[in-house]
Amino acid sequence: MSIVLTGSDTTADPIYEKLRRLLIAGRYAPGEHLVEERLAHDLGVSRTPVRQALARAAAEGLVRIYPNR
């Protein structure tokens, strides 16, 4: 049996979409400190897809990432 991965779908994709919707809807206030661990808990996933989703959101200008703060 072989497994073929198609496209770029990852666990982070739906997490990014949900995070994006929450940001746009105002669930998190502008300038609010978003913590990976808390977001992961709120979204019911591990920190890795949250970290990937935040990186994508930062690349699109939705959030700013400040390491170790």
C-alpha cells in the first residue's frame, strides 16, 4: 500500500482559517497578546499547527510575532 499526499493541506490550514475568522470577527482585540498554548487549548489542537497558522497570519499581516514575549 502506498500513500500519496496531494496538495498542501495540513492540520494548520483549517486552524489558520479559523484563527483568521476569529481575528476578523474581533474575538481578539488589536494588540492583544496571543499565546500559542492558550490558542491551542481554545482550538483543541497542539501548539505546532497553531504556530504554523500564526506564521501564516504574520506573513499576511494579520498578526505580529514577537519571540519569547
